[in-house]
Amino acid sequence: MYGYSRTSLIVILFVGFLFALFYIDGNFWSKTTPRIMSLSTFSNWYHEPKIPDFPKPNIGPFRNENPAPCTCQKTKPANQYVSKDKLDDLEKRRTEEFRQHQIRSGKENDVLILVPANTPLQYPMRGFRVTPMNKTLIPGLALQTQKRAVYKVSLRVQKGVLSVLNVQEGEKVDGQNEKHLNISSNSLQQLNDLLSRLTYTSTIYHIKTEDLAYFTFENHEVIFPIEIRRLSVPVLFDPGQDVNSQVTVLVKAFLRYKELNVLINSIRWNYPKIKIIVADDSLNPEKVVGDNIEHYIMPPAQGWFAGRNLAVSQVTTKYFLWVDDDFVFLNETRIESFVNIMEAVPELDVIGGQVESNQFSFKLQYEEGSSEEGGCITRVSGTHAPLPGFDGCFFADGVVNYFLGRTEAVRRVGFDPFLKRVGHTEFFVDGLGDLLVVTCKGLRIGHQKRSSTNKYRFFRHPPKSDSEAKMAHHFFKNHLKCMKY
């Protein structure tokens, strides 16, 4: 075709290929010896695409908003139990007390912080803890990025100062022992070496607070928390060799001495050496005798929770077992079963058993509510989830009035002495979020036949005015809008 042979066409195509290749380099006409295009020449006309500058993301910190008001369903708001002429002043005092509670509980440090995507900054995301006003190295700080002529990072804090240890001549650190510090270097290795020597020192004294550190490189910024904690001293209980040195049995007694003596005899049948503490606020106290029994006489009719506080305050063992004065130990009542579970799961604070066939375990549905109105609590029967490894044990918020308690944990919560006649759920309300509670099937105790006197029934069943005063009490004390049993 066109008068060319096949060989001629191949030669023409080959020459054209060489012409195109060498022409790119611009050397075909100027040099007799062709050469392949160099990398430097390639870089003259190829440019890496420029990554657009995105806006700097807002990663916080964000203050948690005031929760929405909660709803009281089929129950009167607690403030309706307060006298109208006292309500305004009471609400003002409640508002101020709640504000102080928020400060004491560290709510001012309760913020949300987002972790930015694909940052070249390395930092301690959590777990960096310092003691107040002591210089501490910040672990894990580093920059990981591509080569640059100069590397520059900055850090700033609010409740302390920053400094780099052993700064040498030529190392560029600006802002030593100040809240805002800049570090720069033309060597990434040197910059990271300086970051490895960076320290934080809080400048305010507080036993439990938090600071936020802002770590910045170019358009990247991260925030990490610094916990400021005063070290606490452990409080340990020597468990000894057996259950007698691990557990004290506690009883709150009132008027029912016949039942109390039946209980003590049943305890002694099973545990002849275990200590028993009796808190007694009977109107006309009778003597309670027996080995290893501590009988504390209270002023008359001080109440259920006052007696509990007294009894728990005298415990010197790691655990205590709470029983009513009309319970009775059965042959199958084994305190060791409680202890074995508690020792195997040290996070637990309370283990509930069952009285006859009654476990009476419950959950507390709590909505925090707005800071103005307060929260809503509803008690419902049931449990949360199984305790792993222990068949028949389930997490709950409250249990029956027969339980093993961890002494130091229960002391922290305490029993409100305002509640004189009726009070059980209220202890678990006060301990919600602080006490880890489980209920276990099979840990049984018996209940004696009920035979109370008229005098006992008078104190056992309070008038309506007591219940109304209790709701007004919870309105202030627990910052509640309503409480439903």
C-alpha cells in the first residue's frame, strides 16, 4: 500500500517512535547521541497534585448540654409535698447546693473531645495522670510527617506550665515554664527528641481535677486530658484465716427481743465464734447476752437507718452481713458462699441473697432531668445482666434486706438517719452509680413467724405525714423531680 514494502513501514514506524521519545527531552536536534529522559527532567513537567486546605475541624472541648426535663408518670412531683410558703426559699437553697455538688463531683470537667482524622500528631489519648504541682514527663508525644524545611509544634494548657528538660544550645524552645510553648527544628528526629523531654506541672493545688492540653502542628490540632490527682492511701482489711475474721453479722433491733434471741441462737448454731453487732433503739432496752456480741444502746426510736449507721461504724472486718432481727439462720445458710463470690469478683460491693423464697431485686430507672427541675427515679422489679461465671447471680440496683456488704464501700454511701421508720430502697438510691450490686439465688435465710405487738405496728407503719415528709426530703437531698416505687 502507498508503494512501501512491509520492511520499509517497520523502519519508518521505529524512527518515528525514537523521534517522539527524544523530542520530549528536547535533545534530538541538539545532540547526536540520544539519551533517555532523566528524573530531574521528569519532575520539571510533572507536579504532585496539591491537596486543598480544608477548614480546621472543631474537635472541642464541648460542654455537655443541660439534660432535657424528665417526666413524672402517674406520680406527684416531689415539690408538691413541700409547704407552699417554704417552697421558694427551699428551691433557691437546692439550686445552690446542686451547683456546689456539680463542682465537687467534677462535672465542670465533664466535656466531650473528638479525635481528628488522620493526624500526624502522636499523643496520650487517656491515662496521663500527674500529682498536683509536681513536674511530670508527658509520655508518647511525637510528630510523624513528610520532610519539611522546618518542623514546628506548639502546646498550651490552662492549669499548669510546660517545659522541656535539659535544653541544649541550638535547640529552639520558646515559652519555657509558661502555659504556651513552641518547639521548632529543621530535623524531625531532633524535634521528637525534644518532645520526649516535655514536662507538665500543675500550678494550682487540687486533689481531683483535670486540665486539657492542646497540641498543634500546622493545620492539625489535638486535645488530650491531663488528670490531676492526689495519691490516696489504701485502706485494707486483714481477712484472716476464716469467715469469723472476714465477716461481722449486723442487726438493728427494736422491741422484738424474743425474735432477736431466736436469731442469735440460730447464728451461734452455725457460727459459734463470729462477731454479732446489735444496734438497739428500743423504748425500754433489755440486756442482750452472749459471747462475742456487741450491744449498742441508742436513744429511743432513733430509727432504722440511724441504727444501720451505728452498726456499720463499729465493723472491723472486710465484710458485714446484714440481717433483720426476726430472721433465722437455716442449715443451708452459708456466709462462706457470699464471701467466695465477693473474693472472686473484687469489684462487687453488695451481694443480696433471698429471704425464704423472696429475692426482691430491683432496678432504678433514673433520668437526670434538667438542672432546674431535677431528676426522675422509678423502681422496677428485675435485674440487668448475669454475673459472668456465677450461675444464678445477676447485676441489679437493689436487693432484699439480707446482703453481704463490703465495709469500706458501704461506709462511703452511708444510711440517711432522716429515714427513721421506712427505708431500704433509699440506701440503694444514694449508692446508685457507686455501688456494684448483684443478687444470687440459693443464698437463703429463714424468716420467723410474724407476731408483732400493737406498739411495734405503730412504729412499723408510719402515718401519711411521714411519707409526705420523706418525699419533700428527697426533693432537696437527691435533687429529684419525682420518685416512684
